[in-house]
Amino acid sequence: MALKPEPTAPFHSVQYALRVLESVSQHGDGVTDAQISRETGLPTGHLASLLLTLRREGYVEQVSDGAYVIGASLLLGSGAARRQALEGRLQHALDQLRDSVGAAVYLSRYVDGEVSVTQVADGPLTPAVNEWVDFRSSAHASAVGKCLLAQLDHEGRRDHLSRHRIARLTSRTITSEKILLSKLEAQPATVPVLDLQEYAVGTVCAAVPLTAGSTAGCLALSLPIEEAHRLREAADTLNRRAAPVLLSLAL
């Protein structure tokens, strides 16, 4: 199979979204899009798309005179209750992504030197991949693992591989540390990382970076080999619609 990843359009910048939210939060009685544009420096065309996303996710609301105020999602109290509510919105965003791409979707982070799949959105028609080898010890073969390792520096990658032996999981698994490190070094941030039956026979996967703060993270999807022809389009959709997930992680 000759599937080659292609550059994808970067998803909405969370930094821009946070600047918009900061602007709105400073105006308790509401603020117009023109005023937000002046305060953030964002062009009106980009701002309109961003405000639409923020409204859809409940982070801002538009009142009767057209001005914007902080939405219910950011007025949920504090502490554990607020975190629980935001995690609920995160799962909802993942469920929507699952339905958009027609595939199981995974949220993963690199925490304390290990790969951690923190949330999964799957279903009867979009089953999750069978974790036949622990994801923590198979980063060299999975799209999730390779995407997370690509976000580390060279020493971070070497440290991880020194703790997790590169094992052959399928005939397509890269077992040369030199080749793997070379591929990770050359991986463009705007191109989805692919796993074409490297982790499991009969499954293809794609992952895109999703970094909030200093922690490396990624969004990934998996498809049965019979649907491999959809992989590139599904990865592009995942990339374009990642903004709500990033916002839930950043807030």
C-alpha cells in the first residue's frame, strides 16, 4: 500500500482563542466583534470563524445587541466541579470528532516519560483498536507513540527508547533505532503521523500533534485495513476540527 502523508492545514490556534476569551472576559456587559478585533489584532475574517467555534462550544454567548459575553462553559464554578464539567465537554468534543471522521478517536499525552491514552471515543460502528501490546511499550510502532515522540527533543526520544525495547510487532514495524530516530527527526509538525499496520495487522492509524502548555499530546484515529483509502481524508478532518479539544485542554 502506497499511502503517503501530505501536509494538512493547521487547525485554529488556541493562543488566538485564548486571546479572544481574555478580551471578552474583560467586558462584563459584552463586547462587539469589532472591539475584539481591535484588542486582539485578529483580522475580522479569522475572528468570525473563531467566534463561531467558541459559541458552538459554549465558551462565549451572543446577547441581544450582538455583543459577546463569556459563556456557560466558563461559568461552572471552580475546582473539581469545573474540571469535571470541562472534561465532560472534552469527551463530547471527542464524540463529535468520532462521528465526523467515522473512526475511533483517541486523546493521548506524554506524561512522566510514558505514553498515556487518556480518553477514547468509540462505538459499535467505530470500534477502538485492540490494545494487544501495551501502548506504553509500543510507541515505536503506533501513530500515537510516534506523534508524541516526534514532539520530544533528541535526548528525550533516546531516553524513551532506552526504557522501552523496540520490538517487532508486525512485518511492517520499524525495528532499527537509527531509522526510527531519523524518521521522527524529519517528521513535519503539519503532517499526520501514520501507522500502516505497524502496530497491529489489519489496522491503520493517523495522529496529529495536540499540545497545550508544555505537555506533548496528540489526537489519533484508527481504521480497519478495509477502510485504509479513507485514512488521509479522515486525518485531515481530525486536524481541522481539533480546536475544541485544544480549548478544553487549555482552559
